[in-house]
Amino acid sequence: MLRIQTHTTMNCCFLKHWMLVIPLLWYYLKVAENLPAGRAQKETPFPGRAKRGWVWNQFVVPEEMDTRQHVGRLRSELDNGNNSFQYNLLGTGAGSFSIDERTGDIFAIRKLDREEQSLYILRAQVTDTITGKAVEPESEFVIRVLDINDNEPKFLYEPYEATVPEMSPEGTFVIKVTANDADDPATGYHARILYNLEQGQPYFSVEPTTGVIRISSKMDRELQDTYCVIIKARDMLGQPGALSGTTTVSIRLSDINDNKPIFKESFYRFTVSESAPSGTSIGKIMAYDDDIGENAEMDYSIEEDDSQTFGIITDNETQEGIIILRKKIDFENQSHYGFRAKVKNRHVDEELASAHENASSTYIKVQVEDEDEPPVFLLPYYIFGIPEEMPYGSMVGRVSAIDTDRRQSPIRYSLTGSKMFHINDNGTIITTNLLDREVSAWYNLSVTATEAYNVQQISSAPVYVQVFNINDHAPEFSQYYETYVCENAEFGEVIQIISAIDRDESIEDHHFYFNHSVEDTNNSSFILTDNQDNTAAILTNRTGFSLKEEPVFSMIILIADNGIPSLTSTNTLTIQVCDCGESRSTEMCTNKGLLFLMGFKKEVIIAILVFIMAIFGFIILMLAMKQRRKQMLIPEKSEEFGENIFCFDDEGGGEEDSDAFDVVEMRSNMVMRERNPRKSKSMEIRSLYRQSLQVGPDSAIFRQFILEKLEEANTDSCAPPFDSLQTFAFEGTGSSSGSLSSIGSRSTDQEDNFDYLNDLGPRFKRLACMFGSAMQPNN
């Protein structure tokens, strides 16, 4: 059997920790529980060999031991010292140890660290070097690593930070720090830790065994807001040789509202223009609070300002107080203001209210600066009234504006909104046209006042003019009435209910009075009854009517209103006789009239369409005939024409002077045109005059020119389809005759004959005499 010889330096105190051996060895303890202490028996696997026993034990080795440190020895009871046995180590931890194969001595081949592995389970085997067979079965044994104090305490959860309210009382919990020691807590005091405050007195303290940090003195954040505390942890209860570790705790004091805001300035001065609008910022004031965050938020208020002209608001970003103008101010009324402003915190706890008594205040003075202001109307708006139909220049009312500045500038007025009114320099509004209430009952005007010294300063005020009604419109029928009476109507039968309207406005409700004309009453087939409710009934005054004998009746009705003075209108009601049949209902008459009107309209429309078509056909026919006639009468253009301009300065003797000048000189041989061999010149010109083509001077040259231009216009395919004005300028090549007066006139061409002028009527008689007398001497 194997006998384990333990290390001679083993401390006997570790034998009592045999319960720490891993559960894998528990089976062997159960087997050996009936044997003497420290021994166990096991059945040998080799047949024929007697039973043997082996000593089960453990090696205890201190950690951090040197390499090749002797651990213990394995010795078989069968080993007689002849070196025929070989010892071997097996198991997962065999790599950390070596064994002398001959002697069975076990050595540690590297440093052992209990914190890495505190227990090694190995197997030992003995073989016969001669036979190579196992002498005994494998045996397990344990090597326990003995702990030494080689690990210093280490703090968990670093870095440590804590926040505690300022002015907290003594003993207030701040934070707990915890250190951990990797050594075996069951070995002496290796893992027993004590805490000590290295830095942080006198404001903090630490509990030695728990690591709880507490406040030992009140602290003011406004003096110091952050503290650095150093805690040291020692193992072995701080005994000599103990290891230690330190940590730093950052403790920040949170703010409490223990300070009230205070003005550093006791007096502020501001200026503001009197033209500044409401809401204008005048200036800023500032109070200071040693607190921070929400505890430094403050509200400002104004006191001793009875006029309530100024207000103050807080800028939440900068905590400044902004003075604002709440009302319009006037330098002429008050040039300066004085008031006080107070400040207090917005959030104050009840337990700290005593620290905020007697709020800080400051005095503020505001100086108003004078500005050139626009004129001011005495009233914000004006309402005037005037009766309608008042004559031109009637006074409507008067507006007034003043310059409130010291120089008192004169005021000029202007009026916009209507051309029916005019305003004078003194602000008097007059009419420029007759006013009719029925056209416009109200006029909305705008009066502008301008300073004479500074035209940039203007102001305006609305003016409302009401036109009062006068009774200038007589009442009239409210609608057009189509009244019918049946031929077989009875006496006293109601055939129509009439009503009236009045365009005039009445203070009271309109009331109309209906009467039958006196001239028409004596011989009338109808009578009128006033219903006294602004309506009247038309009744028959006889029995039976004849559609053939008298189909239409006219009834004259007088309508009067209740105005002052009362006006009366004369209205005519047309009554048509209708064949109502046995039903005696005028609705049939209305339908017949409608059908007749519709039939009449249809016939009229058809007739109009036929008439229009006939006109278009006639126009087309005339145009075709005219075009054909022109082609027959107008010759083709065969030569070029120029324009002749004749200049003369000769004063004739009037209409009776037929020999004052000779127009023969207007005709020049240089511009004569070739005659048409088919027709004589007189016949052509006479035919053209019959077509009313009398244009320009009495010369065939001009007529020929016009005829050619007319021919071009008529045959132009691009010309518009409607009549157009053709304008031409004709200028000749000059005249050799010089003056057109009768002095020195040359005889005209003998071939010219103007006898055709006698055939053109009395309008051309004078012209015929003038040309005829000029040609007789030449002939």
C-alpha cells in the first residue's frame, strides 16, 4: 500500500479544515469511516494478492512557495528500497507538480496562488520497472494551498460620488464605501478590513467596520460646494504587516434656498420718449442671489406707483427685471416719474421663510423726453347729421385738432372718403353736392390733420355723416300687377289686392292711403277699398263684362304716405277682361296669356331669323354683282403713276369770279396717261361719276390713280372681309406751268372735253361753267 509522508513543515492547525476537501473525496471518507482514523481499506484488483490498506491524507502547501519546493513523498508499503518501483502522478493538476519516479518525492514546479486554485486532486500510480505492471491500483490524494496575506483590500464601484444638501446636521448619511480582500477569510485576519478617514476632517467621518461616511459638521455651499474625502482600508484589523488600499470620494453640496436676492444698486435712472408705445422696454435692473438653479429664480414687483404707468417682468434666462411702459405718457402732462422695485425668490420652503423676510428694494427714476408729436383731435371720432337735399355749401359739422407740443404749430385739414364734402382750413365740413338719403344714408369720411411746421406729423380721425330723410319720394306700387276680371264676374267681387312701397325712411312705420281718382270714380266699372293695413282691394262695380266690346280697363289709383309733408302718387292699374268659363278663375287667364306670349315669342324669333337670312343673301348677291361690274369697268393697270404737287399763291375773286384762274395748268403733258382705245375718256369718267367715285381734284389723272388703287384693293385676296379705309399719297413729277393763276395761263389740251360736267347735276354747274369758259378761247 502507498503511504503518504506529509511535509515536515505542515502546521497541525490546518488538520481541522479537512471538511474543505472537495466532494469528490467524500466517497472515500464513507468507505473508510469504520477504520481507524486516517486509514481506509480497499479491495485489491490483483487476484491472489492479500488485501492491503493505504493511508489517505492531504498535503498542505503554502502559496507563493519557491519553484522546486518539496511538497511531500509517496511511499508504497511494498517498496523494499531496491529501486524496482516507479512512481507516477496523474490528474488535471499534475502539470503544477513533479515526482521523483524512484523515491516518490513530490515537488512544486511553479509558484502556487491560492486565489487562483486552492485545491489540487491528484492520482498516484506505482509500477514495477521489471514487469511494467502496476503494483497497486491508483490512489487519489489532495494538495491544499495554504493562504498567506498577499492581497491588499480593493474598493468596489469606484469612483465614488455623493451629493448631500448644504447645512445638513451632524450624523447625516453621505455614502457607504466597500472594500474587498481576495485572501481567505477563514485564515486568520487576512480578510478582516478596517476603514480609516485619511482626508476630509472635520466635516466628515467614517465608520471603521462598515465604511459609512457621515457629516460631522455643517457646511455652506456658498463657501465651498465640493469636498474630496480619502478613505483607507486595512486588512488584518490594522495589525502590523497589514495591507491597505485607498479610494477617493467626491462629495458635492446641493443648494438650498437659504439666501434672499439683494440689489447691489440702490438707485436706477432711465429715460423714455413720450412717443414710445405701450409695452416699450425702458431698462433693466438686476438683483443677485448666492443660490443657484431654481433657488435663484426671482420675481420683481413695483411699489409706490399710483399711476400704474410702469410694469416689470422677469427675464427667466438672466433673472433680470425689465421695466416696461404700460401706458402712453405725455411730456406736457408729466415729465418724470419715481417708484420703488422689490425682489423676492419665487420658490421658498416654509422652514426657510425666516431667511427671506425684509425683501430687498431699489429706487427707480424715469425721465420723460419731449418729442414732436402729431396733432391730437379733441374727439376720437365725429358723428354729424344733415338733411338730404341741402344746397351746395351747407355746413355739416366741425372737427378740431391741436398741437400739444410747446410750439403750438398751426393745423391744416384734409378730407378723404367722398367727393360729396369739403373741409375748410378751420376744420368746417361743408357739402359740395346735393345729398340723397336714398342713394347713401351714411358717409364714412376720414379727416387728416397736418402740422404746418412739420408736415411729417399727421393724424387722422373718422367722421361719420348721416343723411337725414325728408319726404321726397311718393309711394308707388310694390310690384307690377297683371289683373284679370272674368266676363261673368259678379258685383262686388275682389279681383286684386294691391300694396305700396316708399323709398323714404320713416321714423314711424310707413302707412299708405289708397283712393280712387275722382275723375275715374264717377264712371268706373271698379271700386277701391282701403284695408287700412297698407293694402287695398279692387272690386267689381257691376255684373258682367264683355271681352269683345271692352277687353281692357284702366283704373287710376292715388296712393299717399304719412310723411311730412305727405306725398301722393298717381298709379294706373290695367285690368284685362278674360273668358274664364264656368270655373270663373283668373288663373286660366294668366296661363293663356303666358301661352300666347310664348307662342308670340316663338313666331317673332322665326321671323327675325328669316329676315336676317334674307339680308345676308341680298348682301352676298350685291357683292357678287359689284365685283362683276368692277371687272367690266375698271381696266387693268398698265402704267406707272406718280404724284403731282402744285404750289400756288393766288387769291381769287370769290364765287362769282369764274375767270380768276385756269386749272388747265394742273394738267401736265409729262404725266398724261395713255387713253383706253375701247372707250372714250368722257364716257369712262361719266360712268365713274355715276358710281359716286368723286375723289380728289377734277382731273382724269387722279381719278385713274384712285380707280387703279381701288381695283388692287378689290382683287387683293389678303384683304379683310369688311370695309376698310385705303389711304394713298399721290405726287406728280412737277409742273411746267408755274403759277395756277389766270395770269399767263396756257391753253389746255384740245382733246380734253368737260361737257360731261353739265350732266352731273346742279352741284357741278359752277365747275362746268369754270372749265367751259376756260376752253372756249382755246377752241
